[in-house]
Amino acid sequence: MEVRGTVEQLWRVNAPDVISETIEGETIILHLGNGFYFSAGGAGALAWRLLSESVLADEVVSAVSLAYDAPGVDVASAVGEFVAELSAEGLLVTAESGGAAPPPPPHEVMPWAPPTLSKFTDMEDLLLLDPVHEVSPTQGWPYAASARGGAA
């Protein structure tokens, strides 16, 4: 699945419906609107971090290419497919403007690990019943917790 213009596009996280946290190299993404959660692995964790910082998708491709030893790999296609999947799941939406500065080159190059997105639906009912999904930029988890300087 490919979204036309994926690589040249500027994306943003579909906030406030989507939140994420990276723990030990794995990025967990929670869609509060539908109760699904996702795990971004491999180069997907780096790609998600950069996309969530509003780095242009083609600069994400460059950063992933620098961070991973991927001879013979079409990194642009791999990242493009990953972004298309994020978009199809409603985790990313197109942004009209902005764009952060490209990231600095990595300190060490890692072996190629394609970007992956795993979807989990086993907690959908629980997440939708819990008022954690009823948030605003100033109220509810995780926003109120970060305003207080702590976790909920």
C-alpha cells in the first residue's frame, strides 16, 4: 500500500487522538479514538520519532539511510510503505506547514532492520471504556500529568 507523495509529504501525529512513548528502542503508539495500540520496530521507531517531530518524510528517509547499514535496500520504499501504513491506521495525518530541522547524523550505524508496525486490538474494549481516552490539551492523561511534572 502506498500513499501518493508519501516521501515528499510533511506529516504530523494525529493528536490528541494519538500518543506514543519509546521504551528501550520500541515505540508504543496508542490510538485513543479507537482503542488500538501499535508497536513500531526496527527503523520504524526512528522514523516515527522523526515524523512526530514534523521532519519532512524525505528527510526521514535520509536519516534512516544514515542510521542503518542498508546496502541494496530501497530505504525510500520501506519508509514510504511504513508511512502509508501509519496514515491508513489514522496515526499520522498530513500537515499543512511546519517542518523541523533534519536530525544530525547518528553516532553509530546499526544493521538494517526494516520499519515494522504491529497492531494490537486485545485491549480495545478496556481502553475505550476507561476515561483515559477523554482528554484535552489541558485535561486528562497524559497531558495533565506532564503539566504537573509527573506520570499519572
